[in-house]
Amino acid sequence: MAHVSAVRSLYKRILMLHRFMPIDLRALGDQYVKDEFRRHKTASGEEVTRFMTEWQNYKDTLQTQVLEAVGNKKLVFGADLSEDKLKDFQEEQIGQLYELMLESTKPNRQFDIQEEGTPK
């Protein structure tokens, strides 16, 4: 039961940190997180350990970026992946990463979301 609580806590913390992102990136990030956590519900113990480590690292990086931005009033998101890290990825993960990169760098992203109170 402690594991379920840790997973849920990490999941909620990541979604909370996404609130600091621009609305379109938040929608993209939230959907990706939800899909990944759902996809790994039945993963093996070894996969779960690696999954939790990587998402914890993501949460820590995002939290650091948000805290650094508080004084600057400018958010900078993301981090470079080393070649060593990329070598550990499975082919499917490389494809997902590529799709995520394409979607997040599109000038006209698929999400047409308005901030609350913004006229359409």
C-alpha cells in the first residue's frame, strides 16, 4: 500500500507543477503523464523501480525550474538528454520522445486551449 501512495503522490505533484507551464504545454504534459502512469500500472518490479526513478528526476528538475523562475518571472522548461541516457531507451521510447518533441515545438500546437477569462 505504501507503494501505491508513493506513486499517487508523485503523480499529483507532477500535475501540480505542470500548472506553472503555459496552458498548451500543460495540456500536453498532463496527457503524457496520465498515459505513462496508466501504461505502467501492470509493469514488473524492475520496470516500476526505473519508472519511479525517472519520474522522480523529472519532478525534481521541474520543481527546481519553477522555483528558479519565481524571482525571474520567466519559466524555462526542459533539460538535455545525454547520449548515455538515450542509449538506455527502447525503440518505442525514442519514438514517443520524438513525437513529444515535435508536438511541443510546433508553432500551432494541436491543443487550442484558452486561459480562463480569455475571450475566444
